Amino acid sequence: MKTIFSVVIFIFALTNKNMFNSNIFHGNWKAVWSISKKNLDSIPSPKTNTMLGHVSFEENGKVYLEGFGNSDCIFSSDTISYNTSWTLENNKLIVGHNQLNQFEYKINSLSKDEIQLTLLDDISLVLRK
């Protein structure tokens, strides 16, 4: 019984470390960041709740993100670009070099043509091929 329990724990740990196949992320994606309108009620602003951009994941763990901000965008008034690293842990996409400079996106859904992510429970990021 002890041996079976140990094997089950080992298999769970091995498979749970990376529940998602990272190959599905590789390549170039169109990106849409958004905040739901109801979450904007607390921020009195006429700004738009979406930002377009693109994300490129490389097999070597590098990622390039670019968001096209503008004067009406709640995220940024300028274009933002960022080169960093990415990894997958359980159901999270982790973007950034270290804990001080890192974003953890929850993976909500995943397919070869669309990935839906959430940051901080209210920022949505949808990636499409």
C-alpha cells in the first residue's frame, strides 16, 4: 500500500508540474488585453477598456510582448514593448525574469488557435493565431 501511494504521488507531481503542453504557445499571437466594464465602475474614466498588441513565444523560453496603447487606452498612452522569459506552472503562464518583475496569468482555456488568460482576476488577455 505504501508503495502504491508513493507511485501515485510521484506520478501526480510529475504530471501536475506542467499540465499544459508548452508547444501550443510557440509562435506569434494577436493579443487583446481588456478589463471588464463592471470593474471600471470604480475608476471614473472615459478611457477604453481594451488594448491590442501581439505576443511571440519562442521555444527557448523567451517571449516578446507589444501592446499598442493610445491616449484613450486605460492600460497605456504609448506603445509598450517588452522582452522577457516565460514558463508554465500548473495552470499558470508566468511571464518575467524574477519574482519582482513577473506576471502570473491564469490559463482559462487553451487551443491551437486561441488562448484565454486572466491576470489579477480582472484583466483578460486573449491570444489568437
